Amino acid sequence: MSTAQSSDQSASPLIFAVPYLVGVLVQLPLLIGYMADLAARPHYALYLIGILAAIAVAAIQWPRGQSNIHRATIKSTLLAVVAVIVGVAGGVLGETWFAFCSVVLLVASYLSATVNREGLHSIGYAVLPLVAFVRPPLNWDLGINARLQEYSIELASRFMSIISPSLAHTRTGSAFEFPGKESFSHVDSLIGIGSLYSLILVAMVYVAINRRRLFQALLLVLSCFLWTVVLNTVYLMLLPTLNYFLEIELGSGTVNHNMIRVLLLLGTALMIFSTGEFLNFAFSPVDPEIGRSYEFGRFITAVWNNLLAGRPFINETGQVVGRAPARITSHPAAMPIRWAMAGLLVVAGVFSLISSRSFESISQNDIVTLTATDMPETIDDWAVVKNKFRIETFPGSGTEGFEKETWVYQSPDLTAQGSIAEPFNMWFELPKLHHVRQWKTNQREVVTPADESAPWRYVKADMSLDTGEHQRILFCYFDSAGQPVTPAASDSVADQLAAARLDVQAPLFQVSLTHSHFNAMTPETERALAELFLEFRQAARDRILRGSTTTASPEPEQVTTTEVN
């Protein structure tokens, strides 16, 4: 394949990078939040090295001395489109994880559009070290760590028992207990530079440098699970073994622990590189002429060479054969598309700034501790049902979820649940939480109370289950200054964004009232629920503004942890 003619025109590297830089900068506040979260997780200790590794690989593979290096590629365009979608989602939801994914996709798009016209390939592989630090959703990384740690501890225990009777021990909590000897803690295994994600970074660097195909990259990443167990099994055995056989105290002090991990990581990195070379050997290319007598044979050979082989087949004359040619287009990358992409991310960046402002100001310290006695025992004809107070915790990201306290009120004819949830950084549509539990919204409207002197609008929603059960939900928000938050006009994304205002003081507090029923709502019931909600909301506002108290003695409460996907 011939390269593009010298007459091709494309933007200079600096100008071409500008829209991508804009896309990154507008998401910077949420990106900083994500990096701060990574820094607080010991198993991602090498995230800064991952960033430097990506920069180093890109610098090594950069097409120096070539002109018109930015070309229009399908991969780069698709990555940019996905980056915009994810970035807008991050701005809307205020999620740092989406912002980081968007930035990684932007970097991948930029690098994929930067091609080495002599080698007929892009330098998109350089983004892979950053991919190693995209956290799995739903805290799966913590679950994976716990399982691998258990494997490592079990293997270390078994091997020490085999090595010598002097290493006979019992496992107690987070330590190996040796009768009459010093105990060794294993609570800090699988963290820092000994974690699975540090080894995945090593694998990604190897794949990026050697430009391995996706199939081999996946196998190499899977091998990291094995090498993580091996590394940590050796680490767990090393301290007591050296202590009892050679009387070497390597385990004393943080420096020695880190030195041991560094040495083990270097040894494991060699094993990962060796695994990569073995996979390259095992999936060596095949001479396409072998299958020339059979069409199916040629098809299998083409699939093997183009999808599985780590390198192309080179014939006796030194020519590459049997692999589809690199498709480096002669058309320069279109700048209007890049600027349109940047413009959409700027819009998302406005919401990112709103979210980041709240993200920085909201923490678990903002939660006002509430107990069963913090709300009135009676409101008009309603009375609190004793022993029905409960607390639910909804885990999430950014503010690490929210806490919801619920009181059950009962009148002679009705039962309703009044709740206070906190903290939030923007309007959250409560019925969507019930959608997870198979409820569907039948009607939603914004209600303006009759008192025009102090109108405090709230949302009224009617929901139902397939079983025939119905729910009436009334809810609203107020900010940390006690000022009401204007409800979203509807539950659409556009109206949710419109409800995100800069003039509210985070954190936000949600007050709601829920009534379940099977029969049709009567006007009397609707009026009674609305009056209870308004009274409950005022009591909740007054209580929240007083803040947490240390003198309150909480009654026994039921704690429920609920995961929301």
C-alpha cells in the first residue's frame, strides 16, 4: 500500500490536539476527583507510573520527521463519538468514573488518528497503560482482591506446612500464628505494587510496546490473575521462612516491606514478559500457502494470521504475506468533527463543573446523624409506629452513596412512610430508585401549594406493580441553607439537567412520603397525605438545619444495605 502524497494537507500536531485538550480540560474537575479516589485505594498505587508509561510509549512510537501524521480513521472517529457520549453522561450524572473513561477514550482517539506512515500503523496502543486503571464497576475490584488474597493465604499456609515442621502455624484473623514464636500479619498482601492491577499495568505496557493483538492481550491479562497469586504467595511465605531459617528480619519497617514488593514485582514482571513471548510463540503466524489447495484451509489460515498471530508471516524474501494490509487512509482527519466533539464536551463540562463543585463540598461528614426520636411522634391525626424506624444505605460513587432514614406514620385509616435522604449534589429523581424494584411510573406532576406567600413546589408521582399494588410518592429537596430546590419539570434527562442549579448550596437533602395502596385514591386520602407531607417536610428541614447532635441517644434501629445499579 502506498502512502499519501506529499500534497495531502492536515492540521499541525498542535492544532489537531487542541479540541482533544478542550475535551480533557472541561472534565478536569471530575477527573481530579477520580484520581483522588484512585490515590486512596492502595491496590492502584502505580497509577502515576501508568500515566508516565503511556506518555513514554507514545513518545517512543511517535512518527518523528513525518508530515501529515493525523489521518481520518474509522477507529479514531468511533472512539471520539463514544468519548463524547460517556463524557456527557459523566457531566449529567456527576460521575468521576465516566469522566475518566471519557478522557481515556479521547486519548485513544487522538493516538489512533496519529499514524506512522512508514510503518503503516497508528500509535493507539500507547493508551493501554491508562486502561489498567479503569476501575471495574460495582466495586468488583475489591471482590476480586479479596478472592485472590484468600487463594494466596491458603497456598502460603499449605506450602509452609510442607516445607518444615518448624513453620507449623494456625491462621487467626489477619495473621499467621506460630506457637511460641512471632506472628506475621498478612493483612497487607495484595495491595500496593503487589496488587493484580499493578501486574495488569505491566501486561498493558508489554502489549503496547510490542503491539500485540487483542486475543493475546486478553490472555496475557488473564495470566496476571495467576501471577498475582504466585507473587503474593511467595511474599506471604518469605517473611516467616527467612526469619526462622536464616534469622533475617526483612519484615520490620515499611521500607523493607516495600523493597520486598519491588523485588517480587520485578521478578513477576519478567514472568509476565516471558508469558507474552510464549503466547507470541504459541500463536506464531502460518504460511498462507499451506492452505492453497483448499479454500477452507486458506480461510482458517487467514483468520489465524489476522486475529490470533502476534506478528505477520514473513516469507523468504522478507515480505509480509498472509495479513490484511494496514488501512492508513490518505485523507486528513476532518477538524470540524473534532471541534463539534469538543463543543459537546464543553456543554457536558458545565455540568461537570457543577458536579465537581458539589463533589468537593460533599462528604460523609455532611451526613446529619438522625435517630428515631428526631421527628415528631404525632402530626395531626398521624402517630409514629414504634420500632419501625430504619436506616438504609445506598452505595454509590462520588459521595459514596446516600443514607436514608424512614419513619412510619399511621392514622386511623392510613399508613405512610416519611423519609429523609442525604447527601446529594444535584436533583435525583426518586421514582427511578423504585424502578429498580420493578415499579413503573404512571403519572408525575409538579405540585405548587396553595400558600402563595411561601410556595414550595414538590413532585407527586403515582407508581404501580404488576401485582396491582400502587404507590403515591411525594418528594422534594432543600439545600444546606434550608432553601427549596426547584423540582425538575419532568423525569427526562433534559429537565434533570435544568434542575441542576448553581445557586443552591450543597449538600442537598431529600424529603419524601410514600403511601402504598390497592384501591383508588379518594380526595380525602390525597389531601391527608399532602398535609402530612408538608408538615413532615417542615419538621425535617428544622431538624436538618440544627445539624448533628452528640447528646442524642439513638434507639435500636434496623440497618439495611441496598445496592442500586
